[in-house]
Amino acid sequence: MKPPYEITNKILNLISLISERIGEIKSARLVRPPTELRKRNRIKTIQSSLGIEGNSMTIEQITDLLNNKRVLAPQKDILEVKNAIEVYSKLNDFNVYSLDSLCKAHGILMNGLIKNAGKLRHASVGILKGKDIAHIAPPGEMVYPLMNELFEYLKKDDDLLLVKSCVFHYEFEFIHPFEDGNGRMGRLWQTMILRDYSPVFEYLPIETIIKERQQDYYNILGKSDSKGNSTDFIEFMLEIVSIALDELLRTQNVTITNKDRIKLFKDIINDKFFTRQDYLRHNKEISSATASRDLKDAVSNGIVEKSGDKRLTKYRFIKN
């Protein structure tokens, strides 16, 4: 069954705005942000998503952990961060349309934190906010069929992935398929779906905006529960996505390195043969000499293979 929601004028306007922003980001060559910005955004994503769940570690501490420095923090918090670093580093290993893949990701994210990491729950659960029950999840025996239905919707429904990413996020939180870690998994999988829509979302710290509006996030989840559909949540999350894209556009003055140019061009050209002129056409801000140096370095580093000589020289990216 298709999850219940409506496509409102607000949703249509936000989709249009997001599409415009992605077009601007492509023009600004920020689809794959520079290396340092990607690293910084990944750290912000991890800190924010875990912070929503009560993790106390700061951006500076997570940076130190990534750089193999000693960090003083609760062991549980350190393990949560290490698990999150590992799972975000393996996004390419997961199939966004596979329930088994989602369970595998949960197994990494919650390894050592709960007994049944990576396994769908069988017991009934309720979600507490303070002393009050905020949500009673579907019974354990319904979890597997409900998750199968949700993945069927994700794979086969005709709506835009932008919309389906929000619907999936909401329905995932409603089903609450795992004993713990559902919040961080729901946000991770929305990122995975959005990443399939456009590569810009892989390093976009959407969770940072959610954390800034954390109470609104929970209120909208509750409001959607009360209404029995995810329409309000879709509107809320598309607003969050739009804000995150706006923030990325404000980083246009970040220096792009030769490695960034090569990686950006790889996303465009894939495994086709190309010339130095082709490379220059997509990097109009650099000189011919700089283009030659970029390609020479890429060949030396085993990223690109070269064939021919002088005017007949062609290049192609080496498959991993």
C-alpha cells in the first residue's frame, strides 16, 4: 500500500526551489564540494545526528577522533561516533533500495551498543518523551511486512525521489523497526535516497539544520502521527533540504584543488575517453598548463590512463 500523504502547493513550490538551487550548485561547481568542505560537512553531519540522540561529543572531539588523537568522553559516546564514521565511510557499499542493506548499515551503526544490532525487532515498543508515551509503534510481527511495503513504495512509486525520501523517513520513524537507533538510521537513509537523486546530498549536513530545529522536528513527527499522514513532515523536511542547499551555495569562495577538479570531471565523463580540451571545457577558469598538470598528476596517481601522443592524446578514468 502507498503511504498516505498529499502533494500540496507548498511541496510543489519547495521542489521547484530545490531544483533551482541544485542547478545553481552545478553552475558553481559545488555538486561535489572541495575535499576540506566535504570532510567538515561529514563531521557536522555525524555530530548533529548523534547530538539529537543525546551524544555529548563536539565537532572538535570528533575531528580529533578522525585524526587518531586521544579524546576524553564517555565510552558509549566515542563508540557511537566511531560507528557513525564507519557507516558514513561505506555509503557506496549499501543499496538504498534494499532492506537487507539497511539492516547491514544498522548493524554497523549500532555495533556494540545494543544486542540485536542489524536485526528487525520482534517485541512491541513505545516511545517516551519525558514521562509521556509519544508514540506506540506497530506490533513486532508487523515490522517485516511493513518494511517490505515501504521498500516496494520506494522502488516503484512514481513520485519524485525528493518526496519519497521524506515519506520514507517519516514512515521509518513510525514503524520504528529496530530496538534502538531508529532516529539516526531514518536520517541516514533519507540522505542515501537524496544522494541517489543528486550526488550533492552525500556531503550536505541536513542533520545540522534538523538539530537546530530539533523540537520542531519532533513536533512535526507527532503532528503527522495525529493526522495519519506524512504531508506536514514532507513540507518540513523539504524546507530543511532547501536551507541546507542555500548554506552550501554560500561557500562558493572555497578554493577548489586539482583533486577536486578531477573528481568533479569524473562524475561528468564517467568512463568515456576524453581530451585535454574536453577537460578545459568543463574547467574554464584554469589555463591549459594547469589542465595539463591536473591530468599528469591524475595519470601518476593511477586515477586516469593515457593513450596516444601530442594532438592524439586521449585519457580515460580507470575503473576502481
